[in-house]
Amino acid sequence: MRGLTYDTGALIAAEARAVGLWAPHDETLARDVRPVVPTPVLAQAWRGGPQHNLARLLKGCVVAAFAENAARDVGCLLAASKTADIVDAAVVGVGAAAR
């Protein structure tokens, strides 16, 4: 596994303490791989207060900033796929960049 990029569903599962998320997450960290969370994904999942399990997950992740060039790339992905979900496109864009 070269890398792992989390979407909003993964962050929600982390907060819910879903074993199906935490076991693979722990295995990934044990392989010295830090999962990536694009900032739009974090924005979609974060609700402000206390989200202890999500905060714990994020400590083991790299939070990837959404800069202008990434925004342009995501816009191109949306045009090519004829879709409109910016967060999903950010996950694809960050995941592709990590390859």
C-alpha cells in the first residue's frame, strides 16, 4: 500500500469508533504510513466540539491543505467527471497526487 486517503465517511466512522475503520487505521500506522485527510473532508466532518475519536484519528494523519493549485485541479476533475461534489473530487485529487 503506497498511501491512504480518507473521505468524510472514514472520519465519521472514526468518531463512531467503528472497528472496521480503526483496525485498518492502526495497521496502516504500524507500517509507517500516515493516511491523508484533505482539508475539505475535515471541514465536512468536523462539527466543533468535542469529537475525541476524530481528533485521535487526525493525530496519526497528514491533513493536506487545499491550496489554489489543488482547487484548480479539483475543478478540472469535476468538469471531466461531470459531477459537482467538491469533497469527493478533493479525495480523488489528493489520492492521485500521492501516487
